[in-house]
Amino acid sequence: MKNKKWKYACILLGILLFICCACALKKAEVENSLPPVDQGEQNDLIEIPPLNENTEKPSVEQGDTPAEETTAEKIQPEKTQPESSKPFWQSETTRLTNNLTSIAAAGQTDYKATGSKRGWMSKSGELYSYYDGKYITTDTLVADGYLENGLTASGYKILLISGSDLAQMEGASVPTDSMDFGVFAATKQSGKYLIASSSGKVGTISEDSFNSLLAKYNQNNGKILRLSSASAEYERILNYISLFEGRFDDYYVREIRMDNKHAVVVFSNRADTSNIKEYILENENNFWEVVFPNAQTEYYPITSINRYLPNFNVELLPAYTLASWRGSIVSEQGGVVAALFSAKAISTASEVAYQCATSACAYAVLTNGNRYACYSENGIWKAAYVTSDNNARKLLLEKTGLDYGFLILDD
């Protein structure tokens, strides 16, 4: 019985060994059917795409723009080619445009806030400080706190022009809100000038167009002269003023200064010597026209007149500002008559043919033609005989340190 059990056990063990050998032999056949792979090539194995993908489409490389980004580019009409082939200078143009816009915005704000008091004006098309005698740069705007530091002043021009003039140039596209007289900024790029206002880019124009634009603001209109009252042009200009005022009148003229383009006349009518006016006329084909009446009301004439007449040479304006004397000018000063009596220049007050005064100074012309510069010194009025209007002006300037030319009649 025991031998029989042992026999069965041996048969079962043999069957198990046979099965194990067969499995081992099958595994070896599978391994031998594949080519050998080196250890260094294991990372280069190609990944086979899933069967549900369209393998006929070209694969997208890592550097290509995704389909979603291509769709977004279409809303920017200035881009006409794929991102990968975009010109290298396009980003530079954007940077410069942003800089120009910032400069123009800062300049416009500073011009409105403080420009008038500092005599800011357009000089040959560029923003210029008359009282400081220099052009405005990015350094000025940084110092005034309107622009951040970091822009090279020599790389940009700050313009003060009319947008409507710029709009006439080929390559310009000026929006409605930039058509008026205001601050623009420009820089040279690839032989042309890129220009922006505070609203953004307004165009790229050629160098010739740029120079032609600035030429519109040239104030060099010839030699400045002070007209003699004996000249024919003197009377012609006064006649055009009479036409403008709608009445022919005799005037007391303080001075007429002119160049080849404009004339500045300071005068009053004979009925009221204290009502002093200042008119600017323009000569067009030898005809004078009043283009800026009542300049005597402007407290900051440099800036205000330049804004309206940017090609006007402000050197034509008198050294005094009439608006600052408003309410201080009188047609009669009692101290003047007393001083003339003391100087034995007159025997009666009726001998004074002309008088115009302030509380400190005066000018008088007698019926006999004699002229006197009068001034108050320690509360006492004194009268000094002068031989000309220039002598009177110099005397009062020496006594007071101020220009009282608006009191003195033109010889």
C-alpha cells in the first residue's frame, strides 16, 4: 500500500516538473524574437500614437504658435504675418510709441499747469521756454515731476504744434482729440519721424515732411524795426486800426514795432489816455489786418499770443505787460501838475496837452511841445525835462527800475 502511494507521488511530481519546463521554454522563445536594445538607446524609443488620432496630420513642433494664439492675432490688423516671422523692429516701434505717448502726455500737462508763467511757447515747432532761453526736454519734465526718469533727452523732440497741420502730412493719422494746438513728441526711426500725441501714435512721416511741418512755425520774419511817426507805413497801420474799430479817430501812440510779417501797436484814443490798447496786425500781400486785438488783457502774452499766432516773433512785444498795470493807469495825476508848477514849466494847468500816469511815474507833453518825465521820490513829485521819448524812458527806468514805455508818447 505504501509503495503504491509513493508511485502516485512520483508521477504527480513529474507532471509538475514538465509544466514548469514548458513555461520556461516559451518565455525564452518570446525574448529571442525581439532585437537587442542597448542601454543608451532606451530613451530614444518612438512613442506610437493611439489609434484614434489622425496620424496623417503633420506634428506640431514645440516652437510653433498654437491654433488658439493664431486666432487672437487676427484682431490686430497691423500684424500681417505669423509671429515667428514678425520683423525684429516691430517691438521696438511699440516701445518707442509708448515712450513718445508718455512724453507728449507729460509735456501737455506741464504746459497747461505751469507753461504760461514760464513763457513756454512754440519756437520753430519745438516746445521752448522763453524766460529760461532753452528748449524743453525730457529732463525738464522729469525735474518737474511729470515724467519718470530713464529716457535720453537727445533721443526725442518735444513739439508744440497744431494737430491739423500735422494731419496734412503724408503718413499722418491724427485723431480728432489731437487736432488742436498742443504737445507732441517725435523720434527718428529708419530715416523717418515717428510722432505721437498724448492719445497715442499719430503717424510716421518723412524727414522732408517733418522739416516742412516745423517750417510753418518759423518766427524769423525779418528785422525788427520801431517805426517813426513820420513814416508812411506808420499812418497806414493806424488807418487799418481805425477800419477795424469802425471809426476814424486820432490816437495817442506809444510805439509801433514791426517786422516783415507782423506789427504791434500800443495806443490810446485822445479822449482817455489811460485806456491803453495793444493790437497785433498781420501783413498779407501788403494789406494789414488786426489779428490779435486787446493783447493788453493778456497776463502771460508770450504763451497766449504764441498759441494763437505760432509764427509771430514774440520779440516784437514790448518789455512791459499792460495787463499787470490794469487799474493803475490814470489820465491825470495831481502831483504831476504840481511838479510842473514847481519846475516853472507851466503857469496854468491848461498848458498840459497830454498826461498819462501811475501812482509813481508820469509823462507830460505841454502845448508848446516840451516834454517832461515825472516821478514820485519820497512822496514828492518831481518833473525832469527830456528831449525825446527815449530819454524819458531811460530816466524813468533809472529812477524806478521799471519800463514805463506805455506812458510815453512816440516821437
